[in-house]
Amino acid sequence: MAALTLYLVRHPRPLIAPGVCYGQLDVAAEDPAPIVERLRRELPPGLPVWSSRLQRCRTLAEALQPAPRLDARLMEMNFGTWEGRPWDDIPRLELDAWAADIDGYAPPGGEAPRQLQQRVLAFVDELPAGAHLLVTHAGAIRVLLAAAAGETLAAALNRPAPAYGSLTRLDYSSGSR
């Protein structure tokens, strides 16, 4: 397998009240212009741009390239019935069940972090060799970094989330994907 370089960019800050669960909830985000200006200086020119379909990613991706490729596998974790609810309103028993099985528990109607990782890794496995820009979410970035480092999902999900608009480079050498 040939080498692959991923430039992972987290979307701009979403326009939603603090403390609300918003995994696949399609919310707008802050103006991507300052992020785009910085990224144009930091990124190699001509990268293919891939993006989550959610508007907080898509708007940034479209500002970087007029026709980014959209893929649902780059979306944030689906939190099911928790979507759009304040974290404080989610039943304590459900949050405790998730904490007891951080990578395997799926919120009602949603998906588990393990499922998120499987779909994101399936996307990466289909990419051709070379360099690619992925505009995505904290969850997707965390699970990619965990897989590359051989970490557990629990360890990855306990790390601080990448900053909004941040850029992370991930290099796979031949045969390491």
C-alpha cells in the first residue's frame, strides 16, 4: 500500500448554545473566512478536499474548494435521541451506561464510537495514495488519531477535542493504514 497523508481540519465553532449535544444535528457555524485564510498559507496547494455533509464542515470545505467531495462517513457520531438536547437533560442512567462502555455503547437511536471509527476508517481505506484534506469533526479526528497510534477508543475520547478550525497532519507510510 502506498503512502497516504491526511490533513484533518475541524469545522468552525458551531452556532449552538453551549452544553447542547449536536453530533449529527446540522447546525450552522461561524464564518470560515479567517480559518480559510490561515489554511491557505499552511496547506500544500491542489489537495483534493473531502468533507462531512454537515453544513458546519461543508461551508468551510466549499470556501477552500468550490466543489469538495462530500461523504457521510466523515460526519460526527450520531447521538440519536440525545441530538439537540442539553447534556444536563439526558437521563443519568444513559450517560452512566455510556461511561461504563465508552467505545461500545450507542445512545438510543444513535451509534457507538466503535461504529464511528469503523465508518471513518472505511472511508480512509478507500482513498487513493497521496495527500488529501478532510474537513470533519472532533470525533472523526479523534478516532483516526487513535487508530494510527494504536490507542483504545476510550483513551482517544478522553483527549481534549481538537480546536475549531485546527489542522492536524496524519501520515501513513506504506502498509500502515
